[in-house]
Amino acid sequence: MTAGEQHQLPLEGVRVIDLTRLLPGPFCTQLLGDFGADVIKVEDTAVGDLTRLVPPYLGGSHSAAFLALNRNKRSLALDLKQERGREVLLRLVRQADVLVEGFRPGVMERLGLGWERLRAHNPRLVYCALTGFGHQGPWQQRPGHDINYLALGGALAISGAADGPPQLPGVQVADLTGALYAAVGILLALRARERTGQGQFVDVAMTDGVLALLSIHAAAALAGAPPRRGRGPLGGSMPNYGVYATRDGRYLAVGALEPKFWQALCSAIGRPDLQAAAPVMLAGMDEQAAAAIRAELARLFASRTLAQWQQLFAEIEACVTPVLEVEEALASEHARARVLVREQQHPELGALPQLAPVPRLDATPGTLRRHPPAHGEHTAAILEELGYRPEEIAALRAAGAVR
């Protein structure tokens, strides 16, 4: 949004109470905040979101991870273990549209803040619980992290080479997929509320999200042909879909699946004799034959540097691209053209680089309105909005119920 330009964001007027921390929940609520929601981040009065402690730090004390996940939010430091703190939350719930929490099932009930009680205070509330295994099922009380959800959801077993162990992805796929499904579920529940006037409980299990991503793999398994690691056209068995090392220790990603792309690739590397293999690849190829072609491609790609291959394939449509490091991706011509890195003013850090909101909406794009908040930065202002008088705020602070 340029200076002077104004538009109403899609979620303006929607108030979100964010009780989450670390990665999945904050990623979800930041997405809602980017598109206009008033996100109130409720943190404990001691440390707050533990992501604040994760290095590296900017300016000596600001966690880069926290800054990346918590823009467009206000921070309310509240002790939910105190009755006074819970009273503040209940008053906030009466004015809220959405509450998002990431505790294990039963924690909110033990605090006296479970779904049934909150719904009684606000029947229009959309309550989203984002957990590893959901609020139903035998695993609901299990602890877990991204690696566990990937393992139990089937995704880890099919990741890696056929002759090696399962390989962790470099991105927290289960956490972030769960966050996106939570955002979708919240938006669906808000849309349903427009018709019914009633909120609902949105139960998001990150393991469910992993299985949902395995749609074509699950279909194969249900058809009696379960996928195995390092096999299948997209799993690493085909030489026209894989990663190859270059002479300088960098890598190329080859995705020449369709015959036209394979033929262009073969012509570019001076091996037109391999073009006839394309139809066979699409239908599946003998492992020995595939290994021979893969070995030949590996030999050829290792003969030149990444820059030389980039120059060769710059104008050739063969789906051959460099494997960019994160800093290279951020500085790529694609990222620059689409302004995927933007600056946000921070009161202590000055110009703070941030990833742009996604998705890109033509008429109502997401904005960077609020800097990531300091711990409890907006406590007093939010309490005033809730109708607390100065002496009541002072009493809450003296009791340690707020910070």
C-alpha cells in the first residue's frame, strides 16, 4: 500500500485473541493480522512467547524469529493462572470474534476457559484449537513436534533416497500446514457465522494436515500400491525429476517431466539420443535403465559450474533451475519484481525487513501496519478499551495479573 492509499482490508473489524506461541499458531494469526484482523497476542507475564528467546537477535535483544511471526499484533501480558487474569480474558472474549489456542486438550478447561464456558459468554465466538493430534482420538494427549507429526502422518517415510534413511525437510511442513489449515478453518467458520449467527469449534490437528497433503500418495496406498521412499516418478526414481550436483559443489533441480521439457534438456546437454526415453519415463522405467540415465546426467552436470548451467538454460524451457540458498532466494529477480521483502518501521530497530503478506490480493492486499510488539506493550491500552479504570489497571498490575 503506497503512501496516501487506503483500502478496507478483508478482515477489518474482526478481533482475534491469540493464546498461541512458537511457530504454528503465531504464523496463523499473523496471516489474519496481515489482512486486517485486530490480533491481540495474550502472553504470560513472565517471559511471554518463548520465541522471543530464540537467536539470532537483531539490535542485541530482538529475536529474528519472533519478529518474523508477530507483526500486526498487539501484546497483552496476562497471568491466566490468576482469577483476575482470567476475568480479563473473559471480558475480552465477549468482544472477540475468534480465539486461537495451541494447548494440549484439557488445559483450557482446567483454567476454567474451555470452549463451553467461552461459548456461553459469546455464542458468536469462533474457537480454534491447533494441536498435534486434535481433540478426539487416542493420541490427543501425546506431546510432539513437527518431526513427530511428519512421522506419524506418513510424510517422513517417503522423504529421501531409496537406499537411505528418511530425510527431514528443511521447513517445518507439519507446523506450517497446520497453521494454514487453521486460518482456512477460521475463515470458513466466520463465513458460516454470517448465515447462522453462531460461532463454532475448529479442531485442527497438525497430523491431519500432513495426511491431507498426501492426497495422491494416499490414493495410491488405498488402491493397493503404497508409495515407497525414493521410488515413483516424483519420489526420486526417475532421472528427469531430481537434484544433481555441479562442478562447484552447487546443485540443479531438474523437473523435466513432460516429453517436450525432456527433449529440450537432452538437446541442451548434447545428448539427443536420450530423448526417446521420455514416454517410458512418464509410464515408469526399468530401475536399471533409469539408474544408467541418472548416472550419465550426474556426470554431465558435474562437468560445469552452476553459473555455466544457469547461463545455458536461461532461455531454454526445460524446467532446470538452480537450487538457491535462502539469502539468494530473497534477493532473486523474482523476489525483487514481486516485492516479496518489504520494510516495516520498528521503534528500536528502524527499518525492519519483513516478508510480504501472501496471498496477493489485487484490491485489498495485506499490509504491514503494526511492528512486532514488545512484551506487554499494549496491555494498558487494551484494558482501557475493555472499560477498566486507571485504578483498576493499577490494581491488576500490583497483583501481578497483568504486566
